[in-house]
Amino acid sequence: MTQIRDWRLFCTLWVGLGFTSSVLKIYRIFDKRNSMKAKGTPSTWVIPCYNEANRFPYDRYVAFLQSRPTAQLLFVDDGSKDGTAQRIEQLQEQFPHAVSLIVLSQNMGKAEAVRQGILQALENPQTERLGYVDADLSTSLEEACSLEKKLSQNSQFIFGSRILKLDNTIERKWHRFVIGRLVATAISGVLGIEVYDTQCGCKVMSRAWAVTAFEKPFISRWLFDVELFFRLMQQYGKKTFLQQSHEIPLQQWIDTADSRVSWSYGLKLWWDLFYIWKTYR
């Protein structure tokens, strides 16, 4: 009887061991698939550049890429006349798998530079999240990535907002702040939604929404963000847009000394805004 009980115990242990081993093998297979899926859905950050050679924050880009080996940066040289492309190529040599460069033959404006970068990124079918930041890193890439983490099935579009609070650092020249608030108020009225800052240069969205937003050329060289909002609302409906879009106050935004927007555009800006409203209403 004792031998029979021992034999039954042995069989039970053997079957249990085999079952456990099979479960572990299945788990490893699914875990590997999930891991491959995660690696196959990267994000790409598009960075438009125009005459950035003298203020290109090379060391900050290096530090970011060293800390995030899977990051993908796609620079678009918008017809620069200085050594911008050469600076980016130096970075590309140091991080060949993380840095890409598009060089436009002539200056097309920020709107088309960002659009060309997004279209290039969309050619990779594995890219699921796309965003853009300014080349001077007034919004850091680290913070941009923190915004990207907020994307989900119910959050398709995340954009930074330069709202000054007690617990953040937003440094803007007073005249740019005043003008910016006037423009922002007008933009909010044109869009028909309560939005504080459409013009912050840090935005990220899902692949599907990026296709909608950047498929066609923009009307304005600089106010393309407004058109982006209009396009997404027209495609998905205002209600869905508001539910799946989130304006997030930045922890830090530092105004640079050399703006790429000329003072003369301050007059044309209002015409652009009117023409955008007339086109998309």
C-alpha cells in the first residue's frame, strides 16, 4: 500500500511538474510576443530646424539619447543657410540608429517642415505615436516624453500648455506673453473651444490622428496648429475631439533669445487666422 501511495504521489508530482513547465513555456511565448509588440510600436519626435547652428543644444540632445536608447528623433532642416545640417549630422554619426535628417532645398516654414517630418515618420508602419518639439528645446524632450505617456485609447492627442502656476517654471518675455495672450484668445474664439495655448511647440498624438492632421498642406506657415485643431474636430467631431484631447501644463518652458517668427508676421498673422476660420468653418 505504501508503494502504491508513493507511486501515486510520484505520478502526481510528475504531472504537476509537466503542467507547470507547459504553463511557463506558454507564458514566455506570450511575454515575448508582447515584448516584441512593445518594441514594434515606437514613437518618433519630429524637430523642425531653421538656422539653428549657433543655438543648437547639442549636449542636451546627447544626454537625452544616452538616457533613452530607443528614442527616435527626426530632424527637418528647413532650408537653413548656416551649418544646421552639419550639426545634426554630427549627432547622427554619434547615434546612427536614433537620429534621422531631412533637408529641404528651400525654406518652407515651420508648418511644412513639421508636416514633411510627420509624413516621413508615418512611412514606418510600426510607428504608432508621433510628436514634435522646437529645436531649441524650450520644452525639453524629457518632458515631451512624459506627455507622450499620457496617450491611450481614450487620449489620442496631448499638447503642452505654457500656463504659469505656483509649481512650474514658464519664462517668457513680457511682450511675447501679452501678444500671445491676445492671439490665443482670438484663436479660442475662432475654434469655438476653451483652449489656453494652441501654439505651444510640444504636441504628440496617435498615428491615426496624425494621418488626419498632416495629410494635406497647411494654409499658414506658422498658425498650422490652429488648422490641426480644425482638421481633427472635423474628422472626429467636436465632442470626441474634446474627450480625447488633453491640454497639459508644462513643468518648464524657457523662452529663447532668438525667435524664428519675424515681427512683420505679426500683421499677416491676423489675415492667416481669418483665412483659416473662413476655410474651415
